[in-house]
Amino acid sequence: MHFIDPAAHTRRAFLRRSGQLAMTGTALPFALNLASMGEAAAQAASGDDYKALVCVFLFGGNDYANTVVTYDDPSYTAYSTIRVPQASGGVAIAKADLAPTLLVPDTALADGRQYALHPAMTKLAALFNTDKKVAVQLNVGPLVVPLTRATFNNSNKKLYPVPPKLFSHNDQQSTWQSSSPEGSTVGWGGNIGDLALTQNSNSLFTCMSVAGNAVFLSGDTALQYQVSTGGAVGIASVKNANTFGSTALKNAMAQLVQETRGHALENEYNRVTKRAVEAESSVTAAIQPATFATDTFVGLNTGLANQLKMVARIIRGRSTLGAKRQVFFVSMGGFDLHDKLIANQAGLMGQLSDALTAFHQQMVAQGMADKVTAFTASDFGRTLASNGDGSDHGWGSHHFIVGGAVKGKQLYGTPQVVSINNDSKLPGYEGHVGQGRLIPTTSVDQYGATLAKWFGVPDAQLPSILPNLRNFGGSSGGIAYPINMGFMT
């Protein structure tokens, strides 16, 4: 498979073109949203070698300790003591409620460590235990270099840099997606898209969001094409059967905004508008019919389920779109649970579990399970210590990888120490920065590199999409930081 050389990415031209187009006015905002899309379009690679990554972002910072819950007796006792049992007014889930979602990995964890999923995640637990299509990556989060508590507190930030603006929602959402705080314009999903543009006969559909704007999908050349859960977003005056009750006016408007012009800026404006109209038509054709022969989403009408259903419809229509490699973004919110953690997280976890399971089952029905990998991400984890009715902003968290190519039924990474006192027995490792905020033992760069390598990015290109990856690959403080975490085939 051929990938574009990142050195050839024309970021300067991209910025120049964006600035020029922005001067043309505020009309037709959807067309302007497409104005900076990548120009490259080449012949698709031969053979049915389609692959897709689907980022499922949990906005608000998901509580790790009640999502993948420590279950072995010593660890659970520590967890329950710190969080206080729910029956006593705390936020620790009762152990009896966790038994149905106990994870039984093919390879037992060291020291008898065990985990269970939130009780509302029965479907995802079954997909882990029975189908073996789910993996759990423990304690992953943004890192520039490997850190311990001692190096985190070291004043030499040149030697031991810390991710900027920790514990801030907007900044950590951006850092997860792009390795930089709020204001970043390029994400690692978009960087992967940059390298895959030539695999698609229409590069416009390389990076697609069903959740609005996300820096994750923005590359130097590849930018996101946004759709809604109902389909492509069209330009009303061109798409509608008539405008102000007049078919003639509608036809005239369509001609005016798409015809070739003599003025350079006018012509560029209309050229992009024409492309937007054609793209809307292509997506609309690709996602038909609206239902599946085997509809695994029956009975699900949540925001995340509807977004993933649209992704599944787009994947089904990949040939119409000329797509061989695609990166998708979907999301759900509501995870900033400083209070009402027990009351509100259950519904969120149930929605996540049901939607991810239905999506994977739909990929199985389409014969695409081993070609599509979904993975979760979030602003940050939260404190292990409870603030009474919830938990506060943290750092490292646990995440799920789902798909036919996943080496499932296994937990990867380093199990966290269940403590808020930094009394870890791991050599050289103190794993918290106060109140059980985990220092990640797997960086987002390692997590992303494992996914990108499966997607087809050559090893030599990985540092170009994940800038901190060059700082990993060895061990530090008694913990290994491999480039490939091993959860993909």
C-alpha cells in the first residue's frame, strides 16, 4: 500500500486557500465548510482491502473506576473503602452487582487481579467473554514522556514535560485528539487520513464525522466531511424541490452557485459549491436503503446508536463513495459527573455498551467485522476518591477496542494500584497525582500507533502522525512502554 510522504503535504497552500475563500462572504455556509477539503483524488487500490477506524469520544471525562471496576478481593476492598459503598451513601458499586459482567481474560492478570465492567454493560461483557471481540486498554492518557509521581513533580519540565493544561475539559479533549491543547488545528485521525488519501477515488470521504466538528479528523490535507444521523447535509436552495414556491427560482439558484466564473475567487467559490452538491448526492446514494437486511440496531434510538448506524450505512455504501480507507468520529456526552455518578453513569454505560455491540454485530452481518475497528476515548479519567456523590477531573483512564481484528478477551497495559496514597508496590512507580488521579502507563500515542499500524500506516510514518511516539518504545520506572500495545492482529 502506498502512502503520501508527509513532507509533501501542502499546509501553506491549504491555509492560503482557506483565507482566500473566507473572504468571499458568509453565504452558503455549508459549502464554505467544505472549501478547504483535500484536493487529492487518485485511483483506489485494487482488491477489497477496505479498513476503517471509528473513534467513539466520551465527552466530559468518563469515570474509569466505575467503568472497568477492580474485582479481586484485595483490590475491591480497597476500592470500596475509598469510594464508600452505595448502600452507605457512597459511589462504590456493590460487588454482587458486578458478577454478571466479570471479565474472564484468556490470559490471567498478574497477582490475581480481576476486573468487571459496569453492571449496565452486559452486552459488551458478553462480546468480551464469549465473542472475544473486545479488548480493554488499562490506564491510557496523554503523555509526552513516561512519568512517575517523582518525575511529574520534578521542576525540570524540559527533561520531564507534562501535557499542557491537565484536567481542563476543552484542552484535554483537544490533547487526546491532536496532542495539543485547545486551538490545535490538526488531529491524529486527520494525519492518518492524510496518509491514506490516495487509497480513495474520492478523497473527500476519507475522514467523516457524524458528531459535528472535531479536531481529531483534521489533517494537513484531509479535513472532515460532516454528515448528520439523517444523512448528508445539503444546501437548501439547491437541494429543495422548490425555493420560495418556485421551481424556476430553485433551478436558477442552482445554476448561479455552480457555474464557471471569470473572477478567480468567484470561480473557486462556485467550484467548491458544485463539489458540495455532488458530494451530498454521492452520500445520499451511498447510504440507501435506510435499513439493513439484518438490522442489529432494532430498538436502539440513542444518539450514539444513531451515529454508529449512519457509520454502518456509509461503510455499506463504500463502493459508491470510492472508499478504501476511512476514519470516522462519533461521540456522546454527559460524563462530567461531579455528582449523581451512580444515578447517571448507568444510563450512559448502557447506551455505550448497546451501541458498540450493535455496531459490531452489524459489521459481522455485512462481512466487514475484521475490517472495521471502533475504539473509545475521553477527555480524561476521574479521581478514584469520591467527592461525595461523584468524582472530579483526573488523567489516565481505561478504554475499549472493538472489532473482528481485535485480539480480544484480554486486558492490556498495567493494572492500576487501588490507592489514593501512592503506596504502589511496583518498582519505581507511584501512580497517582492526588486523589487517585492516575498517571497514564500507556500514552495516547502508543494507543493510536497500535490502531494506525493495523490501519496500514508504515512504522516509519508513525511518528509523523503521533509526535510524542519517539519518546516511547523502551521502559521506565519498571514499566514497559511499547510502540505496539498488541491488541490488534
